[in-house]
Amino acid sequence: MVRTKEPGKRPLEFKQPTADIICERIACGQSVREICLDENMPAMSTVFKWLSRVEAFAEQYARARDAQADTLFDEILTIADDGSNDFMERKDGEGGTLGWKENGEAIRRSQLRVDARKWMAGKLRPKKYGEKLDIEHSGMVVTIAKEDSAL
């Protein structure tokens, strides 16, 4: 059964080229929500139905999410290395330069962007980007043997 797309209607039927575009955009760092806001893309509910019904798409989607975590990691480095808005030029009433002042708002926003990406990368690929738990046991383990009759 072939459905024709009426103006203003989102695609409902699974099509591999659409799935490829969705997964490519996810791998490049976009959210499913953002992708589905595009009127040429299916609604989020349709994408989630496809995930539950089309096994090959679910596997492709999982690989795209792994790639998305790597993209987020790269974005963290870019944001952290970009200091272009960290300082603002201070001027007097006549337009003369007084010096430079830290732009706390831009610095806090960059930190928020980094933290959000770190959190998401850790959730998408916990083995690679998740918090490492350092569990150390110090002390002794004591084993007491009981006689068979005491059991």
C-alpha cells in the first residue's frame, strides 16, 4: 500500500531514505525532537513506532546514538577551547577603552553547555564516557568454617 503525501502531512510509512537522514542527523548531534520539528520529517511518535517495528532501523538508530556521543565529546573540546567571548572590552562614557572585564555570563553558559554534553555522552555511551567508579576495598575478608553438624 503506497500512501501519497498530502500537503501539510508528515510521512507515516517507513522509508529507508528518511531513516538514513534521521540517523545521519542524530550522529551529527541533533536531537530526535529537533529533527522531527522539520515538516518533511515524521513526528516523534512515528519514529518511535518505527523503532519498535523495524529491527534494522533500531540497529541503525543505536549506531547513530553511539556516533552522537562521539560528536558531543568533540563539541565539548570545541566549546572548552573557545575563549572568544570570555572577556568584554570596557569603555568610558566617551568611548575610550578602560580595559577588559570577565564576561561571567558567557563563561557560565559555556560551562553549562559542556556539562550538558558530558552528561548526555555519559548516558549514551556509559562505558566510554560515563563516570568511572573507583571502588577500593581495604581490610580483610574473614571466612569461618563450620562443622557439617552445625549446618
